Amino acid sequence: MNQLDRIKEILATYEKYGWRLRRALLRPETRAELSDEGWLEHASIEVADLDALWFSRKSQQNREAWELRLVAATQYALFETFEPDEPEAVREEVRREMEARIKDKVSSLESQVPSKEEA
């Protein structure tokens, strides 16, 4: 399955459960494959070292939930909830920390896969 098919599959699943796409972190090669960006609606695209999607939705007790979902064959996501009165600067700092954590996870997964020379 290619990255665009994975993105569409992830979008369909998250939308089914009330999540809204907010941002797409895309590698340049994935971005170059996009012929139709209509699926983004109001989401922004950021160039990144990996492909991941930011989703949000209302949560319990008037909180807002955010989830960062890796676009890969291996399913992986990070989740955080924010208080309604939490400043946007604090929220953004937490989201950037989550992006760093998911990048670390991808790096560790990639280092576990033997290279073609080792196989």
C-alpha cells in the first residue's frame, strides 16, 4: 500500500469516530505525489522527515483531544488532551514534543530493520 492510500484509509477511520484533520506532516516525496489536496479541507501541510497526521476532537469535561498518527505500515499514534483554558503556546509546545517523540520512535524502528547489505 502506498502512502496516499494509507493516508486515505487513516482519514476514513478517524473521521468515522469524529476526529478532524488539523495538520499533515509530509515528507517532500509524499507531498510531490499529491495530485488532489481537497482531502485536507482546512488542515495545513508542513514539510517533515516523516509522514504523520494531526487530528483533534472534543473530549470529556470540555477538554480537547489531539492525536498524532504515523502514516506507516506499523500503526503508531500519540495522544494528549488539553484543558479548555490552556494557552495555545503551551499546547503547541506539547504538540512539538509529541512530534519529536514520534520521530524518535520512527528512528528506533528504522534502526531495528536490517539494511539490504546486512540481509
